[in-house]
Amino acid sequence: MAAEFASAQPIYLQLVQRLCGQIVRGAYSPGERLPSIRDMAIEVGVNPNTVQRVYSELERITVAETRRGQGTFVTSDQGRLRRLREELMVSHVTAFLHDMREMGFTAEEVLQCWNELRALSLPEE
Amino acid sequence: MAAEFASAQPIYLQLVQRLCGQIVRGAYSPGERLPSIRDMAIEVGVNPNTVQRVYSELERITVAETRRGQGTFVTSDQGRLRRLREELMVSHVTAFLHDMREMGFTAEEVLQCWNELRALSLPEE
Amino acid sequence: MAAEFASAQPIYLQLVQRLCGQIVRGAYSPGERLPSIRDMAIEVGVNPNTVQRVYSELERITVAETRRGQGTFVTSDQGRLRRLREELMVSHVTAFLHDMREMGFTAEEVLQCWNELRALSLPEE
Amino acid sequence: MAAEFASAQPIYLQLVQRLCGQIVRGAYSPGERLPSIRDMAIEVGVNPNTVQRVYSELERITVAETRRGQGTFVTSDQGRLRRLREELMVSHVTAFLHDMREMGFTAEEVLQCWNELRALSLPEE
DNA sequence: GTGGTCTAGACCACC
DNA sequence: GTGGTCTAGACCACG
């Protein structure tokens, strides 16, 4: 079930973002154990070293913590997870607004485009 | 007036995006001459090679064209510019929707965040 | 009363150092029985295997000895304990001097910093 | 001139510490360019990947910064360097005091040992 | 030339 | 079994 990593962004960052997303939307519970580095590597079809880097990064931003010989776990600090969710939303929305402004789009245009696209590409929501 | 290029994205892509934005919102008119590579390089504080690559990229996507010995000009094909504008908006909104969905945000949350941030960071709009 | 083992150093080495410290400053008397592996494991909140390794290490450096079926005991060789104390101090001070020199600190600076920190963090001494 | 990395600590952390020390004591000036990853790797006899990690870490703690395609430079923020010097000293002295206390050494003992060792091992200072 | 990423495969310490 | 480090060597994008 190897996923694709088409974006120009490094794989490890894409993975970090994906995992943050999954954690933030509850696909992993607070304190839950993530797949082992080797398993995750197989699952997403990348080298274990790359997953290692991803997990290190998650630990660095205190979203996960590793216990020696036991595995890597989502932080059980629910406040941290709430803040992460907020941070992710704010940063994405900020970047989006910045881009839109840079291209001189009006809020009305963007909202209209949004509504059209949401109907098309997110019917399952 | 050297700008910052803090993002992890390559400088030349950041410049391409910025120029596309300026063109699309009319800071450069159709057919208008862009600054020379050297001037642009000085203006934004990067290596002329980088600007060279930017202009090549703009040409590749038929947003600008270079005339030997005369310089690089925004395309005068206004239809192309209209399409570019549309493309940029659609691609950005699509990516944005994708990210938001991946993190399990609801449309209401996003809109609320949007409104808060717009008030704060885009007062000049 | 699980302790924290935040350092990058292996838990078992941290425990060895802590026990050496306790032995050397007399928290355990010469010949005194150390807690059983299981009790110690519970007390400090680590895996019994880890304590097993700690006790082996203490035995290797002839600071403790285990008697089959009876437990692990601090050596009753008081000369050994005196030497251990000396060794520990010398090695720590040596390493400290080395680090300070490597960073170009003068003795005066270090002593001043020492005095400030001692007042702050070691009031109970 | 390959150095040895005997300590149990990872090579990359030893290198980070060594470089911090060199920077802090002025072996590298603020804003000075560090050797390229490949050169440094040869110089210290490790793999370029390891040096890469070292430089990333230096950047993470804002002690160095990398400029794309140009190299890695000591930060020119002299305030940062002063703070780094202070941080390094405080953290080392704190750890030292902690260890000494854990082993029940008195300040007098430590100072005496210090003076003896300083005379022996640091005559060049 | 520079730094950045990725893979493959190894070895280690820890639990 | 787990994560952590290191090497070797490759490829890429950038300046």
C-alpha cells in the first residue's frame, strides 16, 4: 500500500505532515503507539532511515515521544495536541491567505471557487 | 531591498510564484517588459543565475517571453493571463481544501479561523 | 516514585552512576544488602533486566558482589570504596576541566559561575 | 588528522559540542564560513552524512546558518554567541555540581582536587 | 562547487 | 523486538 510522494517537498516532511494530520484528527489517540519504524517503512514504502527521521521530528516538536526499546508513542499531553491542531490550522490558513492576497484575489472570488471545488472534490465530507 | 527567502522552497520557485502573483493581479500589464535579469537580481538580492531560471520557467509556462537583446516581456495574450489566474486560484484552493480535510477540520472551523486572521493580517485589503 | 531518565545516556549507566554516588556518600554502608532486582526495578520504575545489568556492572567494577540466593551486597572492602570515591572525583573533575578548557573559559569565570549556581541550586548542602 | 571519538556519546553530538566550543572560544569568528561538509568530513574522518547532521543541529540551535549553495556560516549574531557561551558554561557547571553533590563531595574536596589536577593536566593554560 | 535527501545495509544498546 | 547511529554511495537542486 505504498503511497506516492509526488510533491517537491522532501518525503520526510510530507510524512511528518501526514502523521500530524492523522494525529490531529484522531486517527491515533493520545498515548497510542505508532507503528515501529520498520513497519511504517514497509507500510509507506520508504527506507527505515527516512521514517526514523520522521519520528525524530515528531519528537522534536513534542508531538510524539519514544521509549527506549519499546517504540514511539503519540504524546499523551492532550493540551499539546489541541495546540497542535490550532497551530496547523492557523499556519495553513495564514499561508493560504497570504498566497491569495499576493495574487490579488478577492475574498468573494476565493469563496466562490471554494464552494465549487468543495462540491466537486469533497463529496464524501 | 533584498527580500527574505526563508521558506524551505527553492528561491527560484518562490520568485516564480511571486511574479505570477504580481502579473496576475496586474502589477505588470500584459506585454510589459520585466526588469532585466541583472536588475531583478539586484532588486531581490539573489544570484542572476536564479533570475535566469525564473524567467525560463515563466517562459515555459507561457506567461512571459524573451526577445533576444530586448528583454523578457509578460505575455500579451490576455486569455492566457486570465487562464493563469484561474489556474492559480484553483490549484491553491484545491491544495488548501485537501490539507484541511486531511486534518479533519470542518468548513465552519476553517471559515472562522479565516475571518479572524483576515481581520488581523490583511487590514489593507 | 519512578525517577526520570531524560538524559541521552543509557538508563543503566545513569543508575550505575547514581548507585555509585549513593554508596560513596554512605547512603549504603559497606557490606549492606542492596534491594532485590525486582524491588529496585519497581522503586525506580525500570525493567528488571536493566537493574540486572546495573548490578552486573557494579560487580564488574568490584563495588558490589552478589551471593547466590541471598542478593547483591555493597563490597565490604572499605579501601575499595575509598578508592572508588577518589576515582569518581578525579574522573569528573578531569572531564570538567577538559570541557572548560575546550571552550576557553578561565578559572575565574568558572569559579564565579560555580558560586552563583551553588547558592541557587544547592541550598540544602 | 582524524580525531578519535572514544566517548559513548554519538559522534555527531561530540562534534556539535566541539564546534560549539571552538565557536565560543573564538576559533571561528562570527559570520565565518565553516568548512564544507565534505571537507569537514575528511578532516575529522567521518562520513559526510554525519557532518551534515552536525551542521543541521548547529542551525537548529541558531549557532550557524546555511546559505544554499554557498556553505554553512557561524551566526553573525554576536548576542547569540554570547548567550551560547553562557549557556554552555552554566549547563556544564550545573551538571558538574549535580554529580558532585550526588556523590556527597564537599566543595573543599572538589576545589582541592581541582587545584591538583589543574597543575598537572593544564600546564599550558 | 554547495547543502539536502534518500537508500541500502550494517551494528549497537536497550528492553 | 525496539529505536539510534553510522557508513557508503547515489542523486538532486541550487548558486
